[in-house]
Amino acid sequence: MSTRTEKDIIGDMAIPAKALYGIHAARAKENFPDHTPFHKE
């Protein structure tokens, strides 16, 4: 699985290459765990 690296003030993070979400959504998922998956679109 390929990834892309996105950067914010906290640092770098690997995001799946085909993901339609970005670093902020990925960090929110880490910090506020919920078992509801992201939309597949």
C-alpha cells in the first residue's frame, strides 16, 4: 500500500495515497477514537 506524507505544525504523517481525507482528519481519528469508519468515497 502506497502512502503520501502530509505535514502540519505537529509534524509529518503518512496517509494512504488513495485516501480522500488529510492529516487533520487522521489526527482527529487518533485523538478521538471512534469505531465509525470514514466514508469509502
